[in-house]
Amino acid sequence: MKKCENKNVNKKEFKFDYANIGIDHLLIYCANNIVERGDECTFETLVHECFSLFPKKFSLVNYPHWPDSSRVDKSWRRCRTDKGWLCGTAREGLRVTEAGREVAYITEKKLFKTNETRLNNNLNSRKTKEEAIINYIIETKEFKRYLMNGPYDISERELRSFLGGTLETPKRVLIHNFHIYHQIAKKLKNREILSFLKLCSLKIKKLGGSDDHW
């Protein structure tokens, strides 16, 4: 078994100790880091990223020079099923949800000493992120079907997929993502997306229920 080399792709120096930051927050930061680099977030990539950036949190107890993949496995499953920060599978690749991105950005602020330049860069990049979300919506098969055939009875599975979730994703996370979609579409005055989101909102009301899951 080859020892995992501690090579940090970004070569970033952390200004703060990460001992008091939760392991799930660190993992979602790593997952978002991978995605923003344009790489596919596979389980193997995630293990390498977590161990490279935060070896004290993701190493074997008695063998600190070796990554503990079981910690990563348990953490990403919690982030997907319990918290709704991730969606997808380890085999097909993981995606960071909007809720997950927010957690990643909050974690990043804790990890790095934020200066005025970084704040300005974040503000300038917000418009790009909004456009990325609009582009994501446009490329979904659910929205394309709507454009092609008009209003249709979107299924629960389709709705959850469109909102970046799975059948296990808590309802509150999906509704949070829906509100982000709606807020951005309204701000950018995209009428077609707003019309489709109205269709989705009717389905959300139909599914309703008091449970945390639909």
C-alpha cells in the first residue's frame, strides 16, 4: 500500500488552527474546493483532498501519515443524507448543493485570515455565481422538458433532482435551494425560469406534509 503524499494542490497556508472546526465542515470545504477547480469530486479525490489539507482530522489514529478513508466515508454520507450539503454518489461523483456552498464559504472564512481584497473579490464573484446557477437551471432536463412541452406534472424524483437533492435530502434543504433559484431568477428577470419555478412551487405544496422528508 502506497503512502498518500501530503501534497496540497492549492499550496494555501492556513492562518488558523482547524482543530475546533467540525469534520463535516472541513469535508464540505474540500469538496467545494475540488469542484471549483473544475475536477470531478470522486471518493478517492475527496480522500486525498481532505488528508492533504487537514491531516490531523483525516489520518489514522495510530498511523498519522496514512489517510483514514472511513472518516471521509462517514462524513460525506452525513453531509448528503442528514444535512443536504452534498448530492450524488461516491461512484458517479458528488456535487455540492447551494446549502453546502454556503457552509463551505463560512468554513473558508474561519480557515483563512480574510483581508479587504479577498472581500472585494468575493463580492465581485457573486454575480458570476448567480449566472452559474441560472446556467445550471437552463441545462437541467426538467427545465428543458418544460421549454419543449410546456407545463407538465413534474414527479417528486424529478423535482428533488432539479433542486439538487435525492430522495433522502431533507425537505428544508430543498426548499432553501428553491428560494435561492427563485431569488436569482427574479433578480435577473428570467421569466421562463420564474414560470417553471411556479410550476415547481405548486408541486411542493401538493407534496406538503409535516415530515422533514417528502
